Amino acid sequence: MREILKSLLLWVALVGVLALALGHGKPPNVLGLFIVSGLAVGSLYALGGIGLVVLYRATGVLNLAAGAIGAVAVMVAWQLVQWGIFAPLAWVMGLALGPMLATAYGRTLASRMAWREPVVKAVASLGFAFVLLGLVSFLWSDDPRKFELPTDKAAVMLLGLRVTVTRLVVVGATIALVIGISAALDSTRIGLQMRALANNRRLSSLIGIPITRVETLAWALSGLIFGFTGLMFGDLVRLDPSVITFLVIPCVAAAIAGRLQSLPDVLMGGLAMGVIESLLTLSDTFKDVRPIAPYVIAALVLLLMNRGRHLTFSGED
């Protein structure tokens, strides 16, 4: 708990300083609008990062196809709605593609590389991402599209700002996932098995942990998170398969901010990255560096939080 509070204070201080610096002279309502928008986008970064960390902790795979899986999910959901399918059913069908695609890859190609180095497994998943992106680009043209949810039209007033229910749903879902998954990893049998598998796959197999079942569950859960992230990104930001595919970049940055281990740090890192990226838009000097902001922030946090420590991303070390 002390570490979580320390991380929270660090993120709040970082965002607060930058908000004061970049928002100096701006009306409070304008500054608040950018912060709210950044929190929504940051929640998407955190969501993707949570999916990456859950999968990495169980399988050792940093799945760079996360964004592509989300892109397929939202494009299929959008297309089904265009064909006249009942909208909630279309959303569920699109969402279901997330765990299906992730599990299919995890049980076929990824399982054959279980004993390879983490970088090999990550690069292989990048190839899968390009396959999915190529398929989506073949099936759908680059015409402008819009993915909408009923919650876009409902809003509440917070501190004088109109905030859509969709944004609140995204932030709430992200926080709920962090709490729920953290509790499951700490207090359930499957959580214990995932942690054991992440620490030492070889020893876990010797003591009888059902590796296939645990890994399948991790792939399916991460795929569900990626699919949900894709649907929300298509609604809140932009329905563009290429843009959604490369959403994995800031999601990886959020995961790195959590050292590929701590879900609360991933949450706080993702939210902070989204807010800071949004605030940089206010600056004529720094607005062009927005794309690299998540990785700069992740690198600084790693340096601050791991002074004097040996940092490794391999569970076998």
C-alpha cells in the first residue's frame, strides 16, 4: 500500500507541475476540458497496458498485436451495425473477436515459442499484428467512419464541465479492472498459478501447474481487454484501423511504467500519459512532441523508481 501511495503522489505531482506550466494563462474551463479528455484517452492507454501485463505475467509474451486485435474488434462491430444487426449484439460479437483472435494465436504460434527469448516472442506477435492490419486494410477502405455508442449522448456535469457517460465508463472500467485483477492475482488459485508461471515456467510444469489452461485463460482475458479497448478508442478518438493498431505503442509505455508487473502503476502511468499528452496540445513549442511523450515519461519513471536496482523483464533471471 505504501508503494502504491508513493507512486500515486509521484504521478499527481508530475501531472500537476506540467498542468501549471502548460496551462499558465489559460481559462480554467479550457484547462479542465483538456484534463478530462486526457483522462479518457489515458484510460485507454492503461486498459491496453493492463492487458499486456496480465498476459506477460502469465506467459512471458509482450503481445504487440494488442492494437490490431482491438482494430479488428471495432471494425467488425461497426460493419455489423451497418448491416442492420441489433447494435448491442454487434458490439458483443465484435468484442468476442478479441479473445478468439488472441487465444488462437496463443495456442498455435505463441505456444511453439514458449521457451524462446522474450524479444523473439514479441517480434513474432508484431508479425501477427501486421497480418491483421493487412486483412483489415483489404476488407475496408480508408473512408471516414464513426463508431457511436448510446452513452455518447448522455452526460453529467463535473466541476462545471460536461463529461459524457462513455468517458466515465472507460475510466470506471479501467479502475475496476485494476482492482479486480489485482485481487484475483493475489487471492485466487488461478492467480497464484499465473504468478508461479511468470516466475519460473519450467519449475511450474514440474510441480503440476496446468500450464496450457492457465495460459489459455491469460490469452483470452487479455484479448477481451484489447477488444474492449479497441471499441472504446474507435468511439472516443478515431475509427481508423491503422491508428488503433499503433495504439499499442502508448499501451506498451504504460506497461513499462508499471515495470510489466504492477497494475496500479500501469493505471496511474496510463492516466498521467494521457493527461500530459493532452496538455501538450496547449503549447505551441511542445505540441509536436506529443507522440513521444508516453515513452519519455515511462523512461523517467523507470529511472526514478529503480535507482540502485537491477531491472529485468525476464522471469527466468
